[in-house]
Amino acid sequence: MSAAPTRVFIARLAGIAVFDPAGDQVGRVRDVVVALRLAPRPPRVLGLVVEVTSRRAVFLPITRVTVIEADAIIFDGRLNMRRFQKRESETLVIAEMLDRTIRFRDSGEPVSVVDVAMEPTRTRDWLVVKVAVSRRTGRALRKRGESLVVDWDAVEGFSAVEHGQGAAGLIAAFGQMKAADLANIVHELPAKRRTELAVALDDERLADVLEELPEDDQVEILGQLGVDRAADVLEAMGPDDAADLLGELPTEQREQLLTLMEPHEAAPVRRLLTYPDESAGGLMTTDPVVVPPDATVAEALALIRRPDLNPALAAQVYVCRPPSATPTGQYLGTVHFQKLLREPPPTLVSGIVDTELDPLRPTMSLEAVAMFLATYNLVAAAVVDENGHLLGSVTIDDVLDHLLPEDWRENVMDAAAEVTADPEEEVLRGTT
């Protein structure tokens, strides 16, 4: 292996770009696969899990990696696009080894795994030879940042099943990922680690991830949280996503969670649950960008610049008389962001409002909503009741979510190309 360092700490590889010999990026590192062996023999590194197009994870044998740098990995150009599936004899370093509680072999002192390091051998193999650990008293660190690097054979306990492992290392490794990418990782984690990661994430981050997961995963994770924590996470989700998730739960459990939610957070979710799933009312979000008629273009632009705002929701503002919370006062019309960009900042939105298109009604079917958006080239549209009050807006992403097959998220996450077996990979992964 050329141009490779003599020691690589594996957690630092998470998210690093992977390039072919021509310099084209093919994906990013998600994890490293190792084979544990009988003590004191160090684990053998088998390869990398690389996330490529369509969020598919594939296996890259370590023997095909030619360069490992701080910000890039280069391989020889041969990559089997068959979806990676972990075998019983294999261990994922980041997903399964970080945060474990192990013990010093001599003293029995418990320590927590922060990272592990691999080094190349003269035979072009890579072995995990070092472990970075933090000392603990029970579950708490004695001193913030107190850690040390020890030889692999100085510790034991990697093979034992541990309950309550924690997930600080996982969060550190994958913390900068987009919610959709982290959801893909969560989907593929073993059930135990999936729960531990969910428990460790803060409410906002977990809510974002849940919104990107298949319904079965959402229900499973929510069920592993205490009811108080589950209610907090539901409050952090968009009302439409929270309603969709609650709609999958038994009536008694759903009502318990709604009762535990703050009343002002539960109210819009309850309203959404009264509409059929595949209607404009069932599809809409109750948190569109609403401005009063005396708001200026500058004020409207400031609202849609919020970084946490869904791009489809940021594509327009809805002009309504007070109150501005849904159901609002009288709905006056819509102003699209392109119109806002063309007008002077002091201009009042009431002077440039678009009133030509009739809004959606909450009882309109999914098909009717889809045709409306397609006909007028829109990414979102207002939903207004018979008295002219804005109830919410339907965005194109929610329409697509319902038009696609029910298992489309699983198909995206589990998609596998029909690719012939890779002999080199089979030999490498079949030998421990």
C-alpha cells in the first residue's frame, strides 16, 4: 500500500471522501469492517463500508485501497456495487465498537472505547493494534478528556454483549451528516445500537432522523423511548410527520402521547389526524410561512431565509390577516420567493400578492392535489377552509411521499444492484 500512514484512527475516517484513480469521487466512508480473532491476536481489517449513489452502502476491500490521507481515500478503481451486508463473523468498528465498556486485562479496571487504530503489516494486511480509551468511575468520566492509547492485547471485552453501551462515539463520528444520511445508517444498525443511538441523540436531531426513516423503524424507535421522551420528540417533529407517525400507533398509545405533549403542540397534530391520510388536509403541514398584509418584502425574505426551513416551504409566503397561527385569519393570497426577490425591500406584500389561483380545500384527494401542483408548476400550495382561513400548506415532498409505493424508503435504503460476486472480496471476508 503506497502513501499510507503507519497508523490510522478509524473514527476519523467517517465521512471522508473516496476517490478512484482518475480523481472522481465515488462516495464517502461510513465504517470499517474487521474480523475479531481469539486473544491476543489483533482484529484483521477486511475493508471499508462506502456509501455511494442512491445512499447504497458497498464493501471496498482494504487490499484495494492505495492511499489514506486525512481528507481523502483513493482506491484502485475496482468496486463491486453489490449492497454491503454484514456477516455474522464481522464487526463494524464505528457502529459497534465505539462507546463499549471494556476492561484492562491486568487490573480489570473498566474503560470506555473512544477510538481504535489500525496499522499496515509487511504483507499488506491491516490490523487493529491500538485502542484509545477513557477511564471511568461507573458511567462517568473521572476527568474531562482523560484518555490514553493502549495496545490491543492490554484490554478485553470486545466480544461480550453489552447493554446500555451509549453512543457518544457514534454521534461524534456521524454528527455532521444530513438527517437523511444519518437515517440510512440508523436503519442498518443492529436493533440494540439503533436504540442506543436514538436515546443519545437530542430531541431535535432525533426528530429530524425519524422523519426520514421508514414507518416500521419510526414505530420501533419511539416504542423504545419512555413515553415522556417520546412526547418530547413528537413535539420536535413537524406536525404532519408527527401525525403520520401517531397514525401508525394503537389508539390508546396515540392518545397517551398526545396528552403528554404540550397542548399548543398537540392541537395541530390532533387536527391533522381528523383528515384522511390521502387528502389535502392529511398531507398538509400546519406550519407554513405566514405574514400579515402590512409586512414588507424584507421581512418576508428574512423569514424564508431560516436555515431550518424546508426548501419547499421557503418557496413562498402566505399573506393572511391575524391571527398568523393556523387556522389563520382571512387568507389573502400567496407571494412566491421569486416575486419577493424582484421587488424593493420596503414594498408591502399586500401589494404584490398573487390571488389568481384558488387554494386547495382540505377534502381534495391526493390525485387532485398532485395534478394541481403539476399543472401550475408549484412546489407548495395553500390549504384553506370554507370560511377562508388558512389551515396549512401541502408541499411536493409530502405528495411524492404518498404517491410512491409505501415501502419506497426501504427500497432506497435496501436497494441492491444485481452484481456478480467479487472473488477477491469473498476470499478476504471468508478468512479470519
